[in-house]
Amino acid sequence: MIYFSDDTLLIRTIEETDPEILCEEEIAQRWQATEEKYRTRVADSASGKAVSLVAEYKGNVAGYINVYKNPPWGSFANMGYCEIVDFGVLEKYRCRGIGSKLMDIAEKIASEICRYRLPRRRFAQRIRQRAKNVLQARVHAGRQRRLVQK
């Protein structure tokens, strides 16, 4: 299923060929990755446990996100909440709005399929603030390392 499409970006349901591509790309950027993780996402999507999305940028797999319906794990296990799991954009495709579009679509899906949810704006603000905090922490850590090395 296609959730979004324009001249450069396509967001669609995960396909059988995606795990190999995602794994290779993540390993190329020195992330730890296994095809098994993505094959699980394909199976969960096919069984209806989750909605797993992949973003393509100019025809190349660029990112992914998964919305689990009422997951059986975590603090809110089996309570009717959706959980967004394993959200990523490959480094070479960042700063193009891919992550924002994936998150917007995931939030919309969650609002449609889950019994309980945060208001979309509040949820988006929390996710974006967490991402900003992580980025600021990484920049600060990098500066500290450079100061120590000098």
C-alpha cells in the first residue's frame, strides 16, 4: 500500500525485498543490523500486528518506521495503545524531510487504529523534542572529546 508519493519520496508498506537492502545499508554505515529484525517486521505487518512502512528517496530505500497495534511488551502491554518501534533514516538521506514524513504518517495510522492515543500534536512535539535532545547530547559529547584530545 502506498501512503505518500511525490516527485522524490514514496512511503509504502514494507516488502519482502526490503530486509536485505536495509541490512546492507545499515552495515555500510557501521550500524549493527540483522535481516532477521526486518523479516520480523515483514511478518508482523503481514499478520496485522503492525503497520511497517518504508520510505524510498528517488527510488532507493531510505528509511523505515513501524506502528505496533497493542503490543504485548513494555509498560503499556496489552492496554490498547499503539507503539512506534524502530524508526530510522539512513544517514545519507537525512535532512530531506523523510523522517518527519514517516513520523507524520505513523502518527496518522496510530490515531486511526488504536483505542488510546495522545493528541497528535503533543505526541509529535515529544518525539521531536527527544530527537533534538539526543542530537544536542551527541554534539556536546563530540565537543568534549575534541577538548580532551587537544
